[in-house]
Amino acid sequence: MTNNYYANIKQFTDYTGRTLAVCLWCIIFLCYFAFTFSKFFITTTASHNLRTATRKYNQLNIPQNIIQTGLYSSTHWPYTTSWKQLNPNASYYFFNDEEASSFVHKHMPPDIASVYDILPFAVLKADFFRYIATYILGGVYSDIDTECLQPINVWTDNYTNVSFIVGVEGDTAIGGAILARKLQLCQWTFAAKPKHPILKRMIDNIKKKTKIFIKSKKDLSTIIMDWTGPGLWTDTIFDYLNETFNINSSTLSKLNQGRLIGDVYYLPVAAFSPVALSLGAKGRNDKEALVYHDFQGSWKPNLIQKFFKLIRSHIL
């Protein structure tokens, strides 16, 4: 009987040992499976999110279009050659006044086209058109009196998630005496993807301003900067950055290198205002200089043009 008792104990022990071993292997297998699956799931999810984010941004690339306007043929202006030579793969678009008007009426709804038609000065229409043309076509807009100093494809430091490019025009405490804003952004050169929300905002803001200013008894020539020009342009962009990315304009003052904010690439003063020497720019031959503006704005009298060029070259 004793032998049977020990035999039963041995059988029970063997059985229990085998059962525990099987259970242990099952636990190990389940843990391994859970770890592998969770790792796979996390990796897959992260990869999917990364691909989605990358796809979202990479689709926002700015088209290789160059947009310019003028009273005469593009061949009349010496600087147009620089844009074509430094950007041989870009499509070049030039619009005279008649072509600009036709473009607006073809591509924009009647309420916007009617605003364009009632603008009382050529400079207002020229400003309005640059936003509309870039909104529809996408690409780089630059005034006809600007010279391209470096190819467009190097402007964004190899970032591919850029759908809007803007540069600082002036950043100084005395800016109010000359500029519309103390921290003012260039509208003689900028770039955007088609239908960018900043351009949509600007077009809508001009529509609102026109309803107000067209009834004003003020000398309308004194409010151009805030109607379609760099004053309203600067306000519109900073409002967008603040509302969309919680970026305040004060944090963008005195930058000395480009900064990517969401899909907006924000360039320092040296990029588009290389002759603003007192603000740290080092002239048109500096490696940071991308565009040179000759300030031949046809809406200003010749003496005022020369004054602006002198001021910007030696004070700004």
C-alpha cells in the first residue's frame, strides 16, 4: 500500500510538473504574442500617422510658377531675365492690365470681380491681382522691378512641407514713419500653393476694406497701404499665424534665420530686403539675400521713389 501511495504521489507530481510547464510555456507564448502584436500595432499606427502627416504636407508643395505684372511687355524689364535663368524649369506668367482684368473675371466669382473693377487706383488693382493670381495658379509672385538672386528651390532650406513663403520688409522702432507697420512683411515677393487660406483671407479682407474705404471722404491715396498694400497684408498673415499656430508677431521680431511655422516659411529681413543694412542685412551679394527690390513702383512720383530707395538703403 505504501508503494501505491508513493507511486500515486509520483504520478501526481509528474502530472503537475508537466501541467505547470505547459502553463508556463503558454504564459510565455501569450506574453511574447502580446508584446509582438502591441509593438506591431504601435509601429504600424505610428508609421501610418507619419505617412499621413508626410503625405498631408508633401502635397502642399508650391508649384514652379513665376507670376509678374506690368504695363509693358516682360522683355521691357531687365530683371525678368534673372527669374527665368535661375529657374529654368519654372513656368513664367506675365500679365498686363488687360490680361489681369480678364484673368480676374474668368477665375473669380462676380462679387470679387466687381470689387476689382471699382478699385479707383491702378496700384490697388495691381495689389489685388497679385493675391488673386497666386491664389489661383500657385507659385512665386514678385514685382517686375525685382531681381532673383538665388534659385527658388533653395529658399526654404530643403523643407518640403512649405506651402507659403513670406519675408520681412522692415523691423524697426521707426518703421511707423516710413512703413505701414513696425514689423512689416513683404508683398513685393511671396509664394504660396493654390488656394492657400492666407490668400483667401487677404482677398476677403480687401473686399471688406473696399466697402468701407470706397465710401470714405478721406484722400484715398493716403490709405493704399492699409487697403490692399503691406499694412493689410502684414495684419492678415499675423492674424492667421496667431489663430492657427498661436504665434504672436512679437516672437517673430529680429529673427536672423528662416523659421518654419506649420506650413508657412518665414524669412528674415536679409532674404527679400538685403539692403536694409541697419537691420542686419549685408547687401545683395550676401549669401542670405534671395531677392533684390529696385523700388521702381510706378504708383509713386519719381522723387518719392528716389527718396524711398535712399531711405531703405541707408536707414532701414
